[in-house]
Amino acid sequence: MSRASFPLRAVAALFLERQHLDRPRARRLTATSLERFVADAGGLQIDTINVLDRAHHLTLWSRFGAYDRAALDRLLYRRRVLFEYWAHAACFVPVADFPAWRRAMLDYRFHHTGWSKWLRKQAKVVAAVEQAIRERGPLGNADFRHARPRGGKGWWSWKPATFALHYLWMTGRLLVHSRVHFQKRYDLAERVLPDAVTREPLPAEEFLRWHLVRSLHAMGAATETDLRMYLTFPRVGAAGRRGALKALLASGEAVEIEVEGQRGPWIALAGDLPALAAAARRRRTSAGTTFLSPFDSFLWHRERTKRLFGFDYRIEVYTPGHRRVHGYYALPILHDGALVGRLDAKLHRAERRLEVKRVHFEPWLVKGAAPPAPDGAGPLELDAVLAGVAGALGSLAAFTAAERTVLGRVEPAKLAAPLRRALG
């Protein structure tokens, strides 16, 4: 039987829809919309960098605009719509998915054997940390005073209690109860999610199937490499992943498809074929403008972003300053389904000033050409792009409580004046 064939723009359009970027900043943040977004994307990444805002706040702002942060905290730590675990990296994931992630927690003890030697030496520390939390309630790393090993910096210089907390969290004996000044406070899993922990964890083979289905749903259609690079935890060997994928294909739940202009078969859920067909008929894949956090799930597999949208993106946080091209914390600019540039910004909190250090627009946009990805709708209107960027900056300033926005370098320079006019 011949494979169904779809244009690349259909995959891009469905990916935008599943990432809730088909209407950026146009939805309202509620318990339902938050859970649906994170379930569709597979996770909401958490990161410590705060030069502009925390990664999860920026990712949610990209979808929901300037939402109420206190309301988000209530949804996370009182209503428990999501919980923290490891998915692509450290993430919020839906509580409804707890039985699946419970399997990863239970298996962590055996699959991550690098802990074995440490646990043999520090078994008493692990027991003491767990007992302290059992007796005293939620505690964080600062509540334990064990000395750090001498020499070096980084995770390898964590004090023993920090390792114990991390191990107890990854194995599901503790969960993150709350955060104070972004520092995690842990409690016993049965006290954080009393209903969820009583549910039976998925069997190992069922978890692998679930993991692939979750990734396929989030991406709409994917190559085998995409599946390996999207939800990167837990690490699954090539044989195990291919076995689970073969079973999915044999059952008919997933099917191989052709994507025009792309080598080899892609995989999609059989139930997503109508959605791909509908996506192929859309004139525009997305409507609106927003900026994306470097840790946005849309960018988890950057090679895929390049393939679908013709946008070569690199996180320059980890690049030495003299080698940076677009800035320390450059945010991709999404406008009407196309990635039109990058914006490097910093929030000066004490001054309530949003500094836009640099804005770089893609050469094809400035030339009046169509986006490099096969969107099919032709060139974008430059004035509409500038107005969209200005509107998104206004929303971001309001969200970060900035009273003033200062625009720095614009590339190409001829767009500096019209962008300033758009900003008002």
C-alpha cells in the first residue's frame, strides 16, 4: 500500500498548532488551557537563566500573553495541574501523565547505574534526608548543611544532601512541593500528589509506546531522529526505540508517510492524517507575532526547526562573548508562521527598563522575498512585521513590569527608524 504524501508546510502548520503557536499570545491562561498546552507539547522546560525572565514564564507568555503570575503559581503549586520532572530537560508535565513518568522514576534506579558507587557510600545521607523531610515537611537544599567537597565548581561540587535530594526526586520518592525564590522545596511524593501516586505505573513496554506517541503528537509528524531528539529523557537505546516504533507501526496506531522534498519515510499517528491534510490546505500556518524562549519546546530539536522553517538557530548563552553572532539571549521572532529574525533583550529590574540590545531581521524578509520554508503564502509585509514586533515588545514589557523600553542596534540599520516609529 502506498504511503500518504504531504507537503512540508503541512508538517510545519501542524507543529505550530500542537505547540499552540498558531495564534500566539491570543489565548487566556486557565487550568484547562495550561494543561492542554503542556500535554500537547510534551513538557514545559524550566531553566535557571533569568536575564529576561525564566524560561517557562517566557514560553507561556509566547502563547498566552501577559498573564497573571500569581494565578500560574496557584495552578502549579496549589491546584497541582502540573508537576516537575525530567522530560526533555527539567520540565513541568501534566499530573495526568504521572503513571507514565512513574515508570521512568522506578526504572531510574537501574538504568542510571552511575549512582551505584555514590549510593553505597552515602546511603545514610539519603536515608537521613528523606527522614528529615518526613518529619519536618517540605525542605530545600539550603535546609541541609553538609559540607561541599573541595575543589572545582559545577554539579560535581554539590554537597551530599544535594545529590540525595536529586536522587530521591528522580526516583519518585520526593516531588517538588513548591519553589521559594526559584529554589525547589521537596516533600514526600505521597503528600504532594496523594491521588496520583496510588495509580499503577505503566509497564515498561507500554511506557516506551506512550513516550513515542507523546512525541509524535507534539510534532505532528517526525523522522526517527526527531523522535530521538525531542523528548530526550529517559535515554532509550536505539534497539528499544526501534522495537517500540515497529510495534506502533504494526498495530496501525502510527503510519509511515512521505513528506515532499524530504528523504526517507516520516512517521505520524494514524489519527493525525486528517489533521495533516487540513494543515496542508491552510493559507497561513499561523497568525500573530511573538518571541520564543531559547528553551521553548518549539526549539528542542533545532535541526528540525531549520528543516521546517529554514531558520538556523543556536543558543549563544554557552558561546564565548567574542564568538556570539546574535547575542547572549537571542529570542527567535515568530510572525505569521515564519521565523523572521532574532531579538536579544535584557530586563533591568531595579530600573524597570527593558533593554533591547539588538534586533536582527532575516535577509529574505528585508529583500521582500518569500520565507525560505514552503509556507505557500508569499512574501510578508515588512510594515506588518515591524508592527507585530512592536506589539509583542509592548506585551513583553507589560509582562515583565518594565516601564520603559530602550531599543539598541537594529540590523539592517535602515529598519531602525521604522521600528522605532512602530514602537511609538
